Amino acid sequence: MARFLALDSDASEGAVWRLRGASSNLRYTTALERATLQARQEGLGRVASTRAALIPIRKSAEWWDMAQDERRLVYERGSHLPIGLDYLPGVARKLYHSRDLGENFDFLTWFEFAPEQEAAFDHMLARLRACAEWDYVDREVDIRLTRGIA
């Protein structure tokens, strides 16, 4: 069963932001890569993770015109997975797919981390934005949140 992320500014008329996405299988990940991720990644909702970032991303038409194997090669060339692995388990992540829902963004990426991991998170983003895959991003929004401690 798919999990959904839906963020509505207001369901009433005139809403400015509406973001929806569905969790899915790991589309560019091999079995070995998946096992490596599962061994190192911790889940969301950790008590110490009071910082979060939601980053909606839209890829260019050129990206979507490529075949799946061509996109995988760009993904590999950019070292997307090894970059992410460098920041585990400190930064937890969940990817939601929006393109198939007809949304304005293709992906909604949710990150959680402790305050002392924020500099590492920013460094990870800088590295990801410098990789080959990022040449195909035509829009992103970096939304940062802080959870208060009750």
C-alpha cells in the first residue's frame, strides 16, 4: 500500500500551495544499493531530529524524454547514492513521487535531522546540486522547519 504526503495551505478556494506525493518503490536503486541503504538509514520521527526540510523538485522535459536506463546512467555519474550514504544515519529521508499525480513538482523529498546535523545536511545538498543529475532540475524550493520540544 502506498503512503501519501499531502500538504494543503487551505482546502478552500484561493489556496496557494498544495503538495501531494505518493511513496513508491526505489526506482533507480539496485538490490545491493537498497540493502546498503537499509543497513545504514534510520527512520523518520527520531526524537533528536527537530529540524526538517521539504524540498519539492521538478525535472526538465529533457530528463523525462530519456529512457529509464539513460536516467540511471546520469544518476550513477552524479554519484547521487554515494553522496547520500555519506550523511547516514544523521540525515533521514523519505521520497514521495508527484509526477504521476499530475502535480507541479515531480518529487517531494522530506528530510529530518538533529540541529547538530544541519551543517552536514547543507553540505550534502551542495554536493547533490553540483552533480550531473542536477543539470536536469528546472525548479526546486527549499522549505526548512523546526519542531518545538514539548
